[in-house]
Amino acid sequence: MVTVPELKRISSRISAIAESATLKVDAKAKALQAAGRPVISYAAGEPDFPTPAHIVDAALLAVKDPKNHRYTPAAGLPELRQAIADKTKRDSGWAVDPSQVVVTNGGKQAVYQAFATLLDPGDEVLVPTPYWTTYPEAIKLAGGVQVDVFAGAEQNYLVTVEQLEAARTDKTKVLLFVSPSNPTGAVYSPEQTKAIGEWAQKHGLWIIADEIYQNLTYDGVKAMSIVEAVPALQDRTILVNGVAKTYAMTGWRLGWMVGPVDAMKAAANLQSHLTSNVSNISQRAALAALTGPQEPVEEMRLAFDRRRKIAVAELNKIPGMIVPTPEGAFYVYADVRGLLNKEWAGVTPTNSLELADLILDKAEVAAVPGEAFGPSGYLRLSYALGDAQLLEGIQRLQKLFS
Ligand SMILES: Cc1ncc(COP(=O)(O)O)c(C=O)c1O
């Protein structure tokens, strides 16, 4: 008889990947809504607006042109890479050549490729915490070791140079820098950015800077790019960005990475075997987004700003909830530790996961628990939803926790 070796059905590497917690909560909320329950969801990480009309029109024209029915170079259409180089100069203060740009399937692929390009097994990555839920998986898959550096509400979710230095070892290769942040909406000031950049430069660290929310800031705040603050970092920085959040284009799957030529060449080689180029139609749409009128972006930003103010003011009326005012992105990050271990509608939540379940069950409100982004004790609420719904959901929470 032939003996067949018992091999694991799913590889250890892939079975260790957790489902995206944000997508999971959002899917649960949508399923309940589909079943007729009046759930108000603060879980989604995407603008509620349609993509601006001139971008959609450019895509419609593109789809009819047979030249767009073909592959493009793996790293992207030359004219789009040029437009991204121009945007990088405009918004991140870094004059790059189009050869330093790789167009990716969303910022998410850029995140994966950035870590895969830089990390060898055992290399450590400093990750300011709370962090967006995809980074740990991208780091793990690349063989890297995540080192959390936590900043709570009392420090506006912003890490300091002292904290980073305390976490640095001789294995530290990369600092992840995300400003504005998902999940907290926190934005580092130009001075804080410069101090962190200079510290990283002094220790020869690479930076992966996720700038996907850079155009969504409020109160006159500018999210200064870390390479603008410390130009000497240009040789060891990869910027991650995309059109999803700024242009309400999450479904178009278009992002990019910008960095030194050798790193971008390596990343493009990886991509050439992984996904090849991004859909030609989406590339044409992104070109229209980056080079066309920017008024729709400003209109959306003003709407987010209005909702941000409503969310912060109303949530802070709930005793036991602390909500610092976020200066960017479209999330508030509530410290809810004051609501734990108390009885609400017959339930006593001991962590934010249980609290999120409680508010979904009793108030039909969906929010993502802190466990998805680091320590327990927090809830992320996206305010990318209509003003009336936004207010109604918070009023339900006010009632539940009164
Ligand atoms: C911080 C951050 N980076 C990157 C992304 C990736 O965006 P996309 O892949 O939709 O371009 C997201 C999306 O939620 C994000 O929040």
C-alpha cells in the first residue's frame, strides 16, 4: 500500500492570516441591514459619495477605446506615473522621476509590496499603535517582526521620539509613519514629523509613509510628508498613496508607491509576477482624478469636516467616552474604557469587542472594536455617512449609555 504523507491543507504562512476585522464588522452590519434591521454602520472605511462625474466620464471614454483593452507596463501608464510624480511634488514636497512610481491595485497592494520589498526574516518594524489592521499581516507575510509603540487618547494617539527610541533595537529596519492615521485620525504636526524624521535618519532607518489620507485634513492643519520635513530621508523612504479616499474611488482599486529607484524597480519586478498592471480603465480614471478639477474633493472634505464636528461633540456627551478631536481622515477613535465592566441593558462588557457586540445588539449601531487596531478599550467610528444617520446612531448610543 502506498502511504500518502500527511501534509497541511493550508500553509502555515497563509493560515496565520486573520480576516480583515474592519471588513468583517462591515459585512455583519450589511447582512443585518439586508435582513431588514435598521442598523447604522460606522464601520466602513470609505467615503459615502459617488466618484466625481468627470472621473467617471473619463473612464467611460477609456473603456470604449481599444488601446485600453491591453496590458500597460507593470509599473503603470507613463502619463499616470508622471501625474503621480507631479502630485508627489505638490503634496509631499518631493520631486521624483516617474521611474520612481509604481501604480498598484489600491494602496493595500502598495503596503504589501513595500514591506515585501524591504524586509528580510527577523527585521523589525516599529508600528505606532493603534494601527490600521492590514499592516500586521503585511509585515508577517514578509517575515518581519512588528514592534508596537502605543500612544493613547491622553497623548492624542501620537507617538514620541522617546517612545520610538525605547523600542529601537539593532534589528530595527523600518519605521511605519501614518499621518493622518487610520484608525485615529491623528495628524503629526510639522515639528513632530521633523523630529521623528531626524531621529530615523540618524539611525539609518527606512520609512514606509502611508499618506493615503493626506488630502483629508481639517482646521487648517497640513499633514506634512516626512520626506518634506527631512529631505535626507529620500533615499530610504517609500510613500504609499492612492485615489480611494480623496476621490471617493475605493472600488476602482488604484494606489501607488513612490520611492528610490532600486526599491521601486524591485517592487515592480514583484508586481510583474503578481498582478501585472492595474486595470487600464482605472488608470485612466485616476489620471482624470489627479489632473482634473479638484473642487469635488473640497466639497467632500467640507462635508466630512461638518460630520467630524457633530461626531466629536455628540460622542463626548456620553459619560465614560473620551474622544479627542481628530485632525484628519474620516474616523473618530473613542476611548471607551470608562464604559467597560458596567451593566448596560443587562449586559456587562469587559472589553471593546464585547462592547461593540452590545451596541450592535441593543442599539443597532456598528463600530469596529479597538482589538482590530491594537489594545482593547477603544471603538473606531467612521463619520463617512449622511449627517442625519450619523446623528441618529450617536443618539442611540447616548440613550443606551445614559
Ligand atoms: C491607512 C490606509 N492605508 C491604505 C489603505 C488602502 O486603501 P485602498 O487599498 O483602498 O487604496 C487604507 C484603506 O482603508 C487605509 O486606511
